Amino acid sequence: MPAHPERFFADRFGLNAGAMERLLGSTLTGRVDHADLFLEYRISEELVLEEGAVKKASRHVSQGAGVRAQSGERTGYAHTDDLALPNLEEAARQARAIADRSSASAVVAMGHDGAPHDLYRLA
């Protein structure tokens, strides 16, 4: 990971401090007491050598974001593997809706199309 992750996410995905503040501020307005935004970008590489020859090489990129919103005792969490700002905004709206209206906490996974998928209720 680069020494300055905030520059990495700003350069690669357009997620600068202003965009994240707007995301957490305007999108989560309402009955939300606290909100968090989690960003992940991970690269794993594997090389398998046998007698000095490369037998297998692989590279895997994992990325995603999660938004957690708390309202009183309720917590809503939504996540997406697409770091485009519209998907993050939808995840924030879903997290707010869960925290604001649920009698229990819940989790929503956002798909590539930006639509919410499975909803998990947390006890």
C-alpha cells in the first residue's frame, strides 16, 4: 500500500477528502448519530517455482467499501465492491435507512449494478 492511502484513493477512484465528507455528510443526513466509511484495495500475488522454473503465477485484486451508520442503538451497514461514487452513495443511503428505520441492525451488500442485494439482520 502506498505511504499516503488518501492520495491513492483520490487518484485512482476520485475519492478525495471533499467527496468523502459530502458522502458522509449529505447522504447520511437524518437520524444518524455516527457514520464510518471503510475503503479497501488489496493486491495479492503468488509465484510457484519448481526447480527454478515458474509453474504458476497469479495476481488477485480485491477492492471494496463499507458504510456503517449508527442511530441510537441501531446500526446499519452496507458494502460494495465497486468504488464508484454513485455506488458508495447508494451504500450510504442503505446504511442510513437500516439504522434509521430498523428495529434491529442489518447489513446490505451492493451489487455491481448499484442495487442492494442480500439483506442480513443482525441480532
